[in-house]
Amino acid sequence: MVLTLTVVAANQAIPVSADALSHTQRVSAFLHLQIQQAGGWLPFSTWMHHVLYAPGLGYYAAGNTKLAETPNTSTTALSGDFVTAPQLTPLFGQTLARQVSEILRQTDTLDVLEFGAGSGALAHDLLSALHAEGLNVRYNILEVSGDLRQRQQQRLAAWGDRVSWLETLPTHFAGCVVGNELLDAMPVELFAWSDQGEVLERGVVSSDSGFAFLDKPASPKLADAVRSRMPALPCYTSEVNLQAEAWIRDLGRWLTRGAALLIDYGFPRHEYYHPQRQRGTLMCHIQHRTHDDVFLAPGLQDITAHVDFTAIADAAQQSGLDVLGYTSQARFLLNTGLPQLLETYAQQQLEHPDPKDRAQTYAAVQKLISEAEMGELFKVIALGRGIQAPLNGFSQSDRTGQLDAQRAPPV
Ligand SMILES: C[S@@+](CC[C@H](N)C(=O)[O-])C[C@H]1O[C@@H](n2cnc3c(N)ncnc32)[C@H](O)[C@@H]1O
């Protein structure tokens, strides 16, 4: 049976099944219990962690489809809630493989480690492209979602023991690390500036209608983090991703030689905490609709925040890593040879025409590089140790200079 759920924020009706409805009720009951056990108030980051990752309940930890399997065409219904670059076209992974191979050659290793591999599409495309180049890589995956890990194991079964799954962070690793839309999936701290210039931490409480926000004076750690990022702006709300920064500092401990390529949507700090972005960057995805009502249907929708790439670069430098490059996704893909790969694809199409695949591929490439779609909003940052820069992907239009923390947001 399909019932109708209404997304008030986006004023759109979202149909959900009776099973999905009872799932979100179970997730809500769990969240209310967590709030009660914490004394009536949960930091937003803890709430977001549960709503995304609580075992068997959270958005990434239950059996829902999440990532769309089918490329976007006018004739095919999209499954899941959102599409990521690897889901759009294998050309994304094939292009990224060129950068991965440069890093592997520089480190003289054959080890790749992907974090948050989603459906396994990127792993498959990287493995195929690197093997075609004669690089018989050992592909490691660290995935926090048991459900997605199973999906990856099915998708990558043909690669046998070339692929392994890690349970915990490595103690040492030399090679290439990859993470596409990893950092945006980490729980964030929410803050608000009071009228008096005090930093408040936004938490979640139970309310008659479900969940509501309640602000409290921020801990010294969060208040310091906010004050070091932006001037006081009354009624301004945004996020700080302390978990992502800690993850980067860890990377600095275990990445002994090599580089991490992290691809995500976000901005340098002066754009992130821009006075006009006064409601922050939290976004929800459900059935390919985007809105900002984080309390809608817990467990049925993804919740993400954009990445402050200045914070990522700072955390990397604090842990001894070099920022090897930072640029837009479009520029990175053009630098690493997407046009040449597209030309090869066009040749293949002349020999074996497949109009449907051709239409999907060109639409996907347009989406990946168009400034109005993913090309400009998504960025690629490379962090590493013992690597000679510039890497190919940043050979033109490297924007590392924009990550300077001293560039204060305009007031
Ligand atoms: C938005 S999805 C992106 C999936 C995939 N990379 C793609 O591009 O299609 C985020 C992924 O990161 C995983 N994830 C989140 N935090 C993680 C962490 N700390 N370590 C490893 N995986 C993580 C999620 O389970 C999920 O697979």
C-alpha cells in the first residue's frame, strides 16, 4: 500500500509505502528514547548520527535503496533518493583513475583505499580502468554501513580477493585514498549566534509534533571553533563539521605516503560563512527531491551539509599533510582527461551505436561539468605526504590559494 507523506518545507507530496511509514515511526521512537536518556536534549550532531547510522534504523544502516541505480533519462523512473557522480556514468571513475594511477606511480604502490563506497560503482569503474592500464591494484574499502557493504560485496564479487573490506582505520597506509561524497555524510554540529554575540549550540528536543530545535550556550570547544571561523552575526545559523576535521587529522596519522582525493560539494570558508547564507547548508534528499526539513520522516531521507574546505585544508596541515591541490570538479575532470575519454567513447559509438546509452552518457557528462549543476559546486581536494605537486588534476586552475583561513567573510 502507498500512503502519501507531505514534505512541508518543499510543499511537495512524497508517496511512501506502509512499510516505510512504520520504519520511520520506529526510528522516531528510537530518537525520542535517545533524547529522553540524554536528559531531554541531544546535540544536533548526535541526533544526525543516530538518524543516519543507528544500526538497523538509520538512513545508511537500514535496507532502503538510497543511491539511484539507474541513470537519469526521461523514460526511466529513478530509484533511490539521490544520484552521485559514479552512479551517473563510468566515465567519472575512468577519469578519476588517471589521477589515482599518477599517485600510485609516485608512491610505487598498488594500494587503493576507498571510504564510503556506496553502491560500489566507483570501485568497479576504478578497478576496471586501472587494470586496463596494467595496474593490478589491491582495492580496500572502509564502509560504516553494513547494508551498503553487502551491496558492494555483491557488486564487486567478480573481482574476488582483489577487493577487501576493512573493519577499522588502518594504522599505516601507503597509496591512494578516495572518498566521493564522504565528508558531507558526516554528522555536523549546528550553531546559532544570539543577539548578544554569544555562540549557541543547536540541539534537538521531543515536541508535540515530533522534534524541535532548542539552543543552549555552546561548549568552549564549539564556541572557539565558530569564533575562529566567522564574526558574530545575530540570527545566523550554520554548521561546523568537527567529525570531518577529526577524520582528516586521523588521515594525517595513518597516511604514511601517498594522497587522498576527496570530492564533495562545498566552498572555501569565506564563501561558506557568507552573511547571506544565514540558514547554513543542511540539505535533505528524499526520492530525488531536495529540501531543508531535517525532521521529516527520520530514517527515510538523507541529511547532509556542504563542506568547509578551508577547515579540511587546515586540519590536513595541522597533521603534517600537504594540500596538493584544490579545484572544481569540472576543472579536475577536464585536467585529468575527460574530453579524451569522451572522444574514445564517441569512436566506439560510431562502431557500435547505442542511442540510449549515448544520450545518457552525454547528459551525465554535461551534469558532471556544467557550472549550473555539479561542475562548480563540487570540488576536489588532494591531501598527501611524499607526493610531488602539481598533480595532473590540478595542473590548471588550482584554487588552493582560496582556502586561506585569513580571508574573512564579507560583513
Ligand atoms: C553520500 S554516500 C556516497 C557514496 C559513494 N561514495 C558515492 O559517491 O556514490 C556517503 C557514504 O559514506 C559512508 N560513510 C559515512 N561516514 C563514513 C566514515 N566515517 N567512514 C566510511 N564510510 C562512511 C556512508 O555509509 C555512504 O556509503
